[in-house]
Amino acid sequence: MMRKNLVDLLRGKFLVSGDAPKNWMFIIFISILATVMIASSHSADRKVHQLAALNEEIKELKNEFVDMRSDVQRLKLESTIGATVEAKGLYPSEVPPRKIKVKSAKK
């Protein structure tokens, strides 16, 4: 009995028997569900890969920002500015600046 049922299953008798339309509808339903599940899985994998790529890009941009900020801070140092303007022929003044006071005329 068990062997006969197994042989009938392998031969596909359930697809051509009297209640075959019910079986076909169930098979089609299961196929559609499997397709949706596979598509959903692929979509999730794609998003995970996108997130990983974006996280790598964020790390690279943060490193670039830190490098640029340290370069700017180094360029803003008085010694760096002094060396740059000395190369162009400008030197710091040896006479200290004087304060100019303007008296307003009140009427």
C-alpha cells in the first residue's frame, strides 16, 4: 500500500486524477509564494550590500575630513603664514602698532 502511494506520487497521478484542478491551484499558489519569497530575499540582500558600501564611503569621507581639517589647521599657524609671505617678500613689522584715538567734536 505504502509503495503504491509512493509510486503514484512519483508518477504524478495526483495531477491527472479527478480532483486535479484543486491540486494544480495549490501548486500554482505555492509557486507564486516561493517566487515572492525569493524576490524579497534578493531585495534584502541588495539593500544589505548597499548599506555596507555606504558605510565604507562614510568611513572614507570621515578620514578625508579629518585629513583636510588638520591640513587647514597647519596652514593657519602663524609660522606657516610667515614663511609663505616671506617667500613673497613681505616681512613682519619691527615697529609695534600705535593706537589712534579720534576725538569727536560735540556741539
